[in-house]
Amino acid sequence: MVAIVLAVVVAGAVALSQTLLKRPSAECRPVIDLLDFNKSQAALIASKAEGAEGVPTAAEETAYAAWADGLADRAGKVTSPELASQAVELAGLANQFVGKLGVLRAAAEVQAPGAPAPPVTYEMSVLNDRITDDLAKLSKACRR
């Protein structure tokens, strides 16, 4: 009888440790929500661009805008000062990236065939790298 009770207690402790200890901290929950949102939006944007080449269409730009707005909304829910700073920076970079899409489309319309890429493409590449870095830092901090 004691062995059965002990086995039940041990099994309960293992189950509890697996659920509670692996749960994200309260300060990481909004970050994980932000990261999950980013992942789902990336898939949505990729599906809209599937097979398309060149400058993003207006429909893709709308999806990018929803992505940036969603990141800003979720960044505002991050309460840990260090994580909030990173999340807000990420949202700002995403907003800047989206703002450059119209500039890219306008530059592409007047670009001569074979001409070098317009400067905005390089600006967007730098923004993309910074966004990727911020996402990696947030992920490292909360997904371990």
C-alpha cells in the first residue's frame, strides 16, 4: 500500500514539474505570444506571395501592415523592462519596414531594366536583419 501511494506521489510530482516548470514565466508569456504571432503572420505573408516575384503587391503590403500593427499591439503588452524595450524596438523596425514598401513599389515603377536595385532595397535589407536579430534575442530570452 505504501509503495502504491509513493508511486502515485512520485508520478504526480513528475507530472507537476513537467507542466509547471516548463511553462513560460509571466513576463515571457506576452513575448511568446508576439513570437507566435510573428510566425503565423510570416506564413500568411508567404502564402500571399507564393509564386510571385518582384515588388510586393498591395495585398501583400496590407498583410505586412497587419503584421507590423500586430507586433506593436503585442509589444505593448510586454511588461518586463528589458524585454519590453526589445519588443518595442522590434515593432518600430517592422513599422519602418512596412513604410518602405510603398517607396520600393514607386522606385520599381520608374526603374530601367537592368538598372541596379534602388537604395530602398538596401535600407529594407538592413531593417530585415535588425528585425531578425531582435526576434532571435526575444526567442532566446523566453524560449530557451
